[in-house]
Amino acid sequence: MSIEQHTEQSGELGWFKSSYSGTNGGDCVEVATAPGTVHVRDSKALTGAALAFPREQWAAFTAYVGETAV
């Protein structure tokens, strides 16, 4: 897996999209990190709402998803 960085209108956040999302514009999320926070948004709605999670909660979520994705 690789990531692409997208710096958009959302201030100084550098957004990353997984290479698993492909280039066909399907369903995908983008993630940006800031000190203590991980931001998540819909890659098709760049100016829409973004969710913000404490890093610890995001780490727990991704660990859980990784365990259940087998």
C-alpha cells in the first residue's frame, strides 16, 4: 500500500488517500494528521465536513479494523 498526499483548501492539513482507492473515484476517505488529532473526510466532498479524532482513538480503530479484516 502507498499513499498520495493532497494539500487542499482545508488550511494547512496534508491529506492522504490510500493507493487502494484507485483512480476511478470510488468510495474512499482521506486522512490528515495534526498534533494529537487525525482528521478524516470523504474524498468526493473535499469542501464538506471532516471528522477529527484523538490519535489514540484512531490508533485503536485502525488496530481493530486490521484484526477483523481477515
